[in-house]
Amino acid sequence: MFDLRSFVMRGIRNMVGKEPEYKVIQYSAGWFDKGVLTEEDLTEISTLLGAEETLEETPEEETEEVME
């Protein structure tokens, strides 16, 4: 039997890193509103989005040295 939830989650997992974050959230929220995704699914998606952020390079903060 076809499992719509698994199908949608596979598509969302593949979107992460390829589509802007807001699109992934919007798409996920739509399927949540339809009752296809659960809160646990949204938590997983949020974690995936957070993991993607850590992979991006962030500029290192420059520290000022105090001269005495």
C-alpha cells in the first residue's frame, strides 16, 4: 500500500539544502495542515534545517585585543 507520509517526507528530506529554508517550511506546514505530517515529522525537518545551517560557513568573529 502506498504511504503518502513517507513519500512526502522523502521529498522534503531531498529539498533540504537545495531549496531555500522558507520553501521547505512552507511546504512542510502545508502537509501538516492536511494531516499528513505529524509534529514529530516537523521536529525532524527542523533538525535537518538546523544541521544544514551548521554546514554553512560562518564568518569568524574578530576579537579586539586590549592594548595596555
